[in-house]
Amino acid sequence: MDITNLTSMDITNLTSMAIADNNNNVPSVLGRQTKWEDLFFYQKADVIYQLSFVFCDRFIHLYKDRTRDQVIQAARSCKQNIVEGLADGVTSSEMQLKLLNVARASLKELREDFEDYLKSRHREFYVAGEERYDVMLDYCSRHNKLKDYEPFFQTWSDEQMCNYALTLCHMIDRMMMSFLKRLEREFVTEGGIKERMHKARTGYRQQQDARLKQLEAELPVIRKELDEARAAAEKWKAAYEDLKQRALKAYYKQQEEIKRLKDLLGEEGL
């Protein structure tokens, strides 16, 4: 761009462009999206849902026992509310906390149903100190995904399925409580979306005010440099015109000399 031809409007437009470029640093309003598929408690919740479904299909009568629907719905509610809560967390910390706690409540309901099944059918609870308890606890601690459990769904007894389900329920609950504590700390330190919106808007305005002051402070310097450039251009223009006139004068003088010499030579030849 030729700065010698800049007008006041050009300078104003450049200032506006500089402000627009600075807008890329606007603070974020939306919360971070948690990838729930990578969370161990979600993976275990998925196992619980699938295990509950198979358990009901194998051991609870389709029509004679309403527990079937309650178990499946409680397991599903746990998993789905984890997903919905984490998705809502992008815009609402409050809704995220509420839905994750709903997931925990469904998990506790499911745990109660499995405990009731063992009690009402006179099956055994695995307890600490037993080899089968230690094996179960170790396996559930080290495995989170459905593929690690699904091969056993058709071979475990109802007693085994209940005990594994109860163990997973306890683990999920502890993990979710730890996760909720983390969210609580984030909410206390970062606030909810309304606070982030206010902070972002305030930060944006402060950023623009600071940038505007900077540009206004730089403008006199730019104008001075522009005036100096224009003055230098005028000086060079004057020097160019002077050089041009002297060159033309020398050229015409030389042309006259050439013509005079030719005329002189022509007269002598005669």
C-alpha cells in the first residue's frame, strides 16, 4: 500500500481492521465438553445396563415380576443421565450437577433392587475375605468396558451377576462422587455460564477499550510519519521536475547544435 496516498478515511478503516483482528482473543463462554466415552464410570455404567438387561431376561419373569422393568429403567437412567448431564455441562453447570446426581440416584435404586433379589431368593452376598470376593473385586477394578464382561453374561449364575453388579454399582458411585467434587471445585473457581458470559463480555469490552487507546496513541505517530513521507515525496517530485527540465533543455540545445553543424557542412559541400 502506498502510504503517501492514505486519507483520513483510510486510517480510520485500518484502525477498525486492527480492532477486528484483536477479537480473536475473546474469552470463552461455553464450558468444556467432557468426552464421556473415556470416563471409567460411564464405561462401567454401560456394563451395568447391559448386565441388568441380560440378568432380567434370564432370571426375572417377563410378566409376573414388575422388578424387571424397574431394574432395566434404573440401569438405563444411570447411563443416560451421565450422557445428558455431561452434554448439558457445556452451557449449564447447574443442570450438569443435577443430572449426574439423578444418575447416582438411579444407581442406588438399581443397587437396592439387586440386594433385594439376593435377599428374597436367599442367595449369598460375597463378602471381604472370601476368595470369590477378592477375585471379583480385582476383576472389576481392572476392567471397565463391556467387552470384558459380556462373555460371562450367559454363564454366570444369578448370584454371580448380582454380586458383580453390586460391586460395579459401588465403584461407579465412588467415581461419580469424585467427579462431582471436581465439578464443584470448577464451579466455585470458574462460576456458571452467566458468570462466564459476564466475564467474557466485560473482558471483551476491556480488551477493545485497551486496543482503542493503543491505536489512538499510535495515530499521531502514524500521521507524523505520513506527513514526513508526503513532504519527502514532494521533495523528490520537485527534484525530478528540475532534472527533467534540465535534461530537456540539454536535449533541445544538442538538437540545435546538430542541425547547425549539418547546415554548415551542407553549405561547404556546395
